[in-house]
Amino acid sequence: MVGPRGPRAVAAALARRLATQARERALHALGRPSVRPFGPADPERRARTAAKPLPDRTYVILFTPRSGSTRLGEILGQSGLSHPREVFNPRFVPGLARKVGAHDLASYADLIRRDRAQRGVMGLEATWWHVRRLFVTPRRFADLVRPDAWLWLVREDLALQAVSLARLLQTGQGHDQSDLSPDRRQEAEAAFAYDAAQVAACARRLARMERDSEDLLAALGARPLRLSYERLLALGPEATARLIAAHVGAAPDPAATLALTHRKLGGDKNAAFAARFRADHPGLLRRLERARLPTLRALERAP
């Protein structure tokens, strides 16, 4: 686990991220993936994985950071609907590709679906950024992954989401980790400082990811089940599993019992920082919220 980072470390990390994004944009313009995570494959591992059946149903959860995807994944995994993981996150692909014996993107897309299927269902989580970096175009993603159902997960409160992302960037902690000592958790909590410029950058980034994700769905003609962090909390785990099972076309495991271990970070400090940010930057939030209106209004029409 990465410990709390000072302002210089955070600024350096953001500078590296901007340089990486500039390189990615250049490669994307040329129609090339910005990562090449595949190496020589182990034929025995490939044969073992290829012997497994493909899932009957594959679903994709498109999401933005800090929107509740980890909690949702735990609910679905415990419900027997496959635990959706970020199997196309470029950070994780090299290790997973070695595990299943994949030597290129096409073989990986096939083998990872076989390896991760549960009760005939395979779920995965992806961001627009994952799709662009690895597949370049939405169409290639759809052709190789062959999703039967899409879900689109957002967070309605952009200010709180941006504060949560800023916390992650500063402390390296995304969720309450039971393996950390109370002192380490307290240290990370104390290190999280209000930085209006950083929260503003996070809000802009999240809003841009929403727009790009909507464009991805539109390019594929996908009709996703639209979900939000807030609505899933109100709905509850069991009803969430039933709703998604119906959309995916699969049945939850009738013997499943839900015992969620995921605990969110934030609480009063996140709420206080979000309130402060709303007071500091009302104009920015109004502009971003206007751009988000089609996405938020579509939630109103969701079941």
C-alpha cells in the first residue's frame, strides 16, 4: 500500500500522468494501442485455459473512478454473477496474460473470459481509458470481448467524487483496508489535505471521462443499464443483484448469502471538503453539471 504523499510527490505524479496522456493521444491518432503488454505465452497454460468453456453471458460495467465499482463487484461476485474485475486494465493485463497463456490481445480476450466465467456468466469492469489504451477503438473491444449486456455506473455527486479521487491521489488509499494498522489509517487520514486546484482537476477529468464513455456507448449502439453510486446504496445489495441479473439475462445463485467486506473511506472529512469546494468553485461546478445533464437525466428513465 502506498503511504501518504506530500504536495511535491502529488504534483510530480500528475505531471507524469499528463505526459503519458499526451503520448497516448499521439498513438491513438495513429490507430495504435499505447501499451503492448503481451510476451511469449506458456502453451501448457494456454491449453488448460482453452479447455474451459466460454461463458453463456458476458457483461461489461463501464465506470468512472470512485463511483462504487468495487462495492458493486463484491455484490455481484457473492451473488454468483461472476465477480467483475478490471481484466483489461493495462496495469493488470501482463500478469493475467501470463496466467492464462495469452500471447496477443485476441487470444487474451478469449482466454480471460473462459478463465473468469462463473456459472456460465463472466463480468468485467472497464473505464473508457482502459478501452482506448488497449483496444484503441470501441468497435475492436466489442468484436473481441463480445459483451451481451452493458452497465454504466456513475456518481451523481461530482464534488464528492472529485474529493474522493483527490484523496486516492494524495494517500494511495482507495478503501478502508483492514490489513492496515489503526496508526497507518490515522496517518493517511491526517495527511489528506484540502487542495482546491487538485479537486478541480479531478472534477474536470471525471466529467471528461463521462462524456467519452457516453461517446463509446453511442458508437456501439449499446443500451446500458444506467446505475449510480447513490441509487445502488439506496437500493441495497440483494435488490441490486436482482436488477442486474435481470438485465444480464442470468439468475443469481439461490444459495448465495451476501456478507460484504467493502468499507468506504471519507466520511465527515470528504463531506466537509466537498462542501468547501462547492463554495470555492460554484461556477466550475455549474458548467460541469450542465454538461452532465444528459447522463443524469438518463438515470431518471432507468428502472
